[in-house]
Amino acid sequence: MPEYQSFVGLDIWTMIFAWGNLIILFLFLKKILFVPLKNIIDQRQKQIKDMYDEAQSDKDAAAAMRAEYEEKLAQASAQGEEIIRSATARAHKQEEDIIREANETAAKNLRRADEQIEMEKKKALNQIKDEVSSMAVDIASAVIEKNLSEEDNREIVDRFIGQLGEDQ
């Protein structure tokens, strides 16, 4: 059993050597494996963080561009509406001017027509007056030339009226 006792027993020197080997192995692995591995992991984390930061800045820039685009679109829409309102107002003003000018022209033409009708009326009345006076003079001269009976007077007037009808 003494043979097996060393196998199962605790030997302080063996334990010190085991712990020493473990510490040396740890320091060796740390120097060769853990530090470069940690550097690689740190670099990868930095790259990922940079990518996230860049993505966030791109997202912010896109949001700013979208806001600017929407603002410009709203301004363009407002300008378009203003242009339409202005064009509509000008069209209404032109329409009113055209209607006013047409009404003025029609009123002038109507006044001229009324004046011309009035002049023609006066002219016709003057002609009628002249003809009536001429008839009266002719009838009076015919009556004066002959002092005739009532029947002869009627015959002279009828003949004179007949001559007037032929002249026209």
C-alpha cells in the first residue's frame, strides 16, 4: 500500500511544482495566445463600433436630407399654389377688363345708334313737315286759283294726294 499512498496522498512538493507549472503555462499562454487574441477581439469590437457609428451618422444624414427634401417639396408646392392663384387672379382681371371694355363699346355703339335714330327721326319729321307744308301751300294755291265747289275741292285734294303717292 505504500506504493499507492504516494499516488493518492498529498505531497507538498508535487503540489508546488504543479502550481508552478500551471502559473508558467498560464503566463506563457497569456503572452502568446491571450494578448494577441484580446488585441484581435478589441480591433474587431472597434471595427464593429465604427461601423455602428458610421451607420448612425449615415442614418442621421439621411434623415436630415429627407427633412430638407420634404421642406423643399412643401416650398415647391406652396410656390405652385401661389403661381396658380396669381394666374387665376390675372385671368379674372383680364376677364373683367374684357367684359368692361365690351360693355363700354356696346354702350358707345348703343348711344351712337340712339343718336343716329334720333337724327333720322328728326330728319324724317323735318321731311314730313316740309312735305306737309309743301302740300298745304300747294292745296292753298290750288284752292286760291279756283274757288270751286266742295266736290271740286275734294277732287283737287285727291289728285294732289295721288301725285304725292306717285312721287314716293
